[in-house]
Amino acid sequence: MNVSQSDQEKKRITVEINKRSYTIVGHEEPHHIRMVSSLVDQKMREIHEANPSLDTAKLAVLTAVNTMNEYIKLKEECTELMNYIEKKEEEDKKNHD
């Protein structure tokens, strides 16, 4: 069996999220995977505290929706900031010409 180089570079780490163990396989460093897993666990705890009757599936979906909402907002803010920087750089270039 021929194992590709990318398969050899994959890292395997076991993390705990919402009191369950998950094995994550990927190219990211273990500390990064632990950090992401910890943030997911934290978000799930926050949502569970506000909605203690949710089952695991609904809790997971709400966590995903909340996380994606935060991601989209940050992405929009980043785009606005990049556009602002680009505009300022163009203004500076015009002023120096």
C-alpha cells in the first residue's frame, strides 16, 4: 500500500467536546486543534446554559449557526477594513505623486 506524502503529514489528536471524545485528523498543529476544540466546547456550554433542554443534535446545530454567524460578521468586518486600507493607500499614493 502506497501512503501519499500528504497522508503522512496528517496529525491525529483526540479532543473532548461536550463531554465526548473526538479524534480529529488533519494537517493543523495539535495546539491549534485543541484551541479550536476548546472554543467549540465553550460555545456549546454557553448555549446549553441558556437552553438546558436542548438535545445534543440541536445543541450542535445551534453552536454551528452561532459560530457561522460570528464568522460571517468577522469576514465582513475584515473586508471593510481591507477596503478602507486599500482606499487609504491609493489616497497616499495620489498625494505623493
